[in-house]
Amino acid sequence: MAGLPPLDEEKLKLVQDLEIEMMSDMYNRMTAACHRKCILPKYLEPELGKGESVCIDRCIAKYLDVHERIGKKLTQISMQEESLVKGAKPG
């Protein structure tokens, strides 16, 4: 975020709250999606089976990988747009 003005305390708190909200939403979506995909609706045993555990591990790893890739791509797009805006400003 080079070149951006420093945030005052109120704006920083707002950014932090938004980040927490986005991470909570991502966690809730990931949990629901992986639970739906890997665990049968009718529980037969109180513990996860080996297949369920492996499925959940893989599901979460893929979900986090995709989340990270999307974040990097959005950052890249944002940086490109910032460069275009700076280049278009008469100076």
C-alpha cells in the first residue's frame, strides 16, 4: 500500500473491523462447505472417520489456497488500477 496516506485511528479501526468480518465470513463459509462435502448428515459415530478427516483437511487446504490466490489477484488488479490512475492524472 505504498503511496497511500496514513490512516487515522478511526479509519484504522474500521479497516481492522472489516478485516475481522471478512475473515469470519470466510471461515464460516469454509466450515459449512467442507462439512457439507465431507460429513454425512446422519452421524453414525461421535468421532470423525479417517476418510472424513482426510476430506476435511484437503477441503480446507484447497479453500485457503483459493482464498489466498484470489487475494493476490485482487491486490494485483488494484495495483494496476492505481498505476493507471496515477498515469492518467495530469501532472
